[in-house]
Amino acid sequence: MDRQEDGIRSARPPAGDAPPTRRSTGPVPLPSAVRSGRPPTSAGVRPPWWTTSGFYIGLGVAGALAVFVALGRLGYYDIWFIVDNLSSGFGPLILSLEFTTYSFVIGISFAFGLGLVRAHPPKVGKHLARKGTRGRFSFLWRWPLYGFATGFVATVRGTPFLVQMNIVAISLAYVYPQFTFLGWNQFCWFGLLALTINTTGYQAEVFRGGIQSVEAGQIEGAKAVGLTRTQTFFRITLPQTFRLITLPLTNEWISNFKTATILSALTVEEVYYWSKETIAINDVHPIEGFVMLAIFYLLINVTLSRVVTYIEKVRRIPGLGTPIPEVSYTKRVLRGELPARARG
Amino acid sequence: MSSIHARGVRKSFGDLEVLRGVDLDVNPGEVLCIVGPSGSGKSTLLRCINLLITPDEGEIYLDNIALTDPHIRPEWVRQQIGMVFQQFNLFTHLSAKKNVMLALRHVKHLDRKKAEATAKAQLGRVGLADKLNAYPAQLSGGQQQRVAIARALAMDPKVILFDEPTSALDPESIQDVLAVMGRLGQEGMTMAVVTHEMGFAKEVADRVIFFDGGRVIEEGSPDEIFERAGHERTQSFMKKILR
Ligand SMILES: Nc1ncnc2c1ncn2[C@@H]1O[C@H](COP(=O)(O)OP(=O)(O)OP(=O)(O)O)[C@@H](O)[C@H]1O
Ligand SMILES: [Mg+2]
């Protein structure tokens, strides 16, 4: 076979001079990239540095840093103050991460149940039509459950977190005006509860969407080989759901992390409270305080997204979840993976 | 060898009456082809037979067991009656081998080694011994359909139902799949095949049924149905598809 048709260019320029009679002298040796069994996209020929995504990300970061430094030099804020005080925010930052993660993890178990209920809206006719008594009247308990789940999700998604938090905290403060438990005061606990309720609502929708986007054909295939409904759920629906919701669930964690700033309104000393009370007001460095905050959030969220994207890529099953973007023809030519012109 | 007998099967979706009293026999070791226009209820009929849909009325027997008896577990029925779909319906998150193994492990409760050996043997039988670890998305349509056939065969069913198994395939893959099905028929598997592949029906089918408007209109040998149909609706349908 002609090398050009392999879509791989060897180190030597393509042999336009090689006569077609070569074929008869024996098999053409394969390029090293193919012999070693590695995919031709990343092996053999190193793509030019200026076509890699890393280069453009680096460019973006460098640009942002340049603007950041330039504004500092122009006297908008004091870079050295930021450098000196950044570490004092680590404690509050960790507290923020704790609130985010605890509420997120507790939320998952409830959200899973709510999402499951919401993914299967009850149908009176369908259930009544069942033969025998098994499951025939299940709409009697399905309706209230579905109603509760839907109402819960609608309330959480339809009202601001600040409002939810105040309602939770103020009503609980009447009953438990003051206590300390595991080193946290009452407001920390009320805030954690509010945040958990909030993220549960959003995660429930993520689960519902994930469960419902498993194709009907998958369920049908499972039934047709004799799996029960429970087996189908645990062996087919759930494994596919988890792959479908990785990205939306990561988004929800990030969103939850940002929502946690609002706990500062309850005087919880998390990272926003720190930047506002300690840096902006006490030290009278308002811009620096919020720039530091932006640095923290950006670093953590960007790192998390990239880690999750990487895990998704490594653990990917073809045909499921986020598709790998196709590399454009032009880009592949630039990387030296394809000949510049297709030969007739 | 087993047989299927359906008597007076009716099914409606809301106001739409899809099956209007179907009587159907698939005799032991027979390959029965079902042809008929789109929307006539062929898929619905096959789904009723392995209880993916519960019929409203009528009886369906596998040998002499009434499948429509409410005391019979539908999972048991589906284990006895294999089904191959137009869209393959392979489990996207499992490799070809695991697709075949899943029901062996969790429905038949075989241990891993036995299940794996069966899966390998069945995939070899349909010519996919070199694709054990490929995921469905990495296989061509014809290969996916053959995995689906292997998955059905692995359960050692008494009857297999095929619902337009080649309608989503390119001409070359169609031949691969039909070859596998033809071989199965010769080996004496009882099969009911909804298909528009007249070549296949003529060569492999023992009997052909023309189905329209939720009823069996006419049945007979392939020649009788395709060439010398008695019913005028059959004739006009044949004219359309044979042209
Ligand atoms: N679950 C369902 N709910 C409501 N209507 C349905 C359902 N399944 C099938 N139908 C209707 O029943 C009729 C028969 O459908 P069916 O799929 O059995 O036809 P078919 O003969 O297999 O057609 P085709 O050759 O296009 O596959 C169609 O009008 C279809 O819209
Ligand atoms: Mg159909």
C-alpha cells in the first residue's frame, strides 16, 4: 500500500519519485508509528508546538498575567500586598471547600433518589392496566412521591439561594438560638443545611436528565435477554448514567462552590467573608481582597475541570458520554499527519 | 425443537387498534417470514410474543405453555425466546464479549469462566472471534447485528424473533447477517423473521405470512406469496416491493 494512503508521513518526504513497480519487490515497510502499534495521531511525527492546545492555553494564561501585572504597575492595586497576604486566605478557603464538598456529597444520595423518582413520572392508566395486583395501584404512592420531588426541585431552582438560606437559618435560629457542635457554631450548621438542600435540588435534575437520556433501546435489549427491571437498572441504566452525568455533576460542584460565598451573609468565616471583612474592610485593600478571591476560585475551578476532562478522556468508552472532538483536516495537515494534497 | 402458537391476539395503543385478532403458528424448526407494510403491527406482534408488550386479549403458547398466563414471569419467557432488533440494541458501555456474557452471568447464573467460554464460542460462530473486546461503537452495523445474534443465541433460546434485522445495514453487511441467519435456519432453529429481504425469504423461509392492518392476510410457501398471491392486497404490496 502506498504510504500516502496510510495518512501517515514518514520522516522522509513522501516518495513522489518511488516508482509504482516497487510494490512487486515486496511489502513496503510500515512507518515506525504503525509498527509500534501506537495510534498515528500522537506518535512518530511530533506536531508543531504552535498547533497544540497547551500552547494556546499557555498564551491565554500569559496574557491574563500580563494584564494583571500591567494593572498593578499602573497603580490600580498593590501586587506585593497580594503576594504577602495570599497565604492568610488558605484557612478560609479550606473552610469554603469543606462546605462545598460536604453539602455536595450529602446531597448526592438524596438527589439520586429524587432524580430517580422524577425520571419515572407515574401514569395512572399504565399502572391500572397491569394484569394482577402487583404494581397495579402503585400510582397511589407514586403520585405523592413524584409531587414532592417535583415541588422540591421547583422550589430550589425557582428561588435565590440567599432567600432559601435566610428562611432555613432564621426559622432554625428560633428553635436553636445558639450552639457549637464539632467546632462549628449554629450558623455554620444552618448554612451547611441550606447549601445541602440547594445542591440536592440541582443534582436531582442532573440525575433525572442522566437517567432519562439512557436510550430506550438499551432497556429493551436488556429486557429481551431476560434481565429483571432491577437488574436492568443496576447493570445498564446506572453505569451509563454515571458516564453521562460526569460533566454536569462537575459543573454543579463548581456552581455550588461559588454559591457557598453567600454563607458569608450568616457570618460564616469562609473565604468570601475573609476577603471582605479582613482584607477589604480591616486592611483597607478592597480591590486586592477580591482579586485574591478571583485567583483562588479560578485556580481551583480550572484545575478541577481539567482533571475531570482528563479522567473522562482516559476512562472513555467509545460511543458514550462527551465525544472526542474531531481534529480538523487543516490541523492534521499542519501536524504532519496527512499529506497536504490528496493524490489522485 | 419448539413452536409458537398465537390465538386471537389483540393489542391497542389508546384508540389505535394495532393487532386485531392475530392467529399465528411457528412450527418446530421452521423459518417463518413475516412481510407487510409499515405500521401494520409486525413489530408489535413480535413484542407481544416475548412479552415486551402485554397483549390485551388472546393467548400465546410456547410449545404447550401459555405465556399469557399472569403467573408466568415475563423474564422467564424472554429467556426462552430470543429477540434481535432492527437497531441492534447492544449495551453501549460493554464490549462485544461482555454484551454476550451479561445475561449468562446474571440471568443464567453461570460462573465467569463458563460465561466467557460461551461468549467466545458464540461470537466465533457469527465470525467475530477477533472482535471480543471491541465496543459496539467500534463495530460496523453488520458486526453489531451479529453480536446481537450471538447474544441471543448464547441464552440457548427455543425460538428467536428477528425484527427487520437488516433494515439498518448497508448491502454488504446485509449479506453477512443473512448468511448467519440462513445457517441458523438450516441448523433447525425455530425462527420468526420480519423482513423485506425477498431473496432471503425465498431461499430460507419455509413459510411466508403477509400481514396487514393488524391481521394475517395470507400465508403460504414463499412462491405462493411472492408469485401467486391470492389476495389483492398482497398482490399490490408485492408489486410495490418487487419492482
Ligand atoms: N408504544 C406504542 N405506543 C403507541 N403507538 C404505538 C406503539 N408502538 C407502536 N405503535 C403504533 O402501532 C402501529 C404499528 O406499529 P409497528 O411498529 O408494530 O408497525 P410495523 O409493522 O413494525 O412497521 P414497520 O415496518 O415500520 O416497522 C403504528 O401505527 C405505531 O405508530
Ligand atoms: Mg417494525
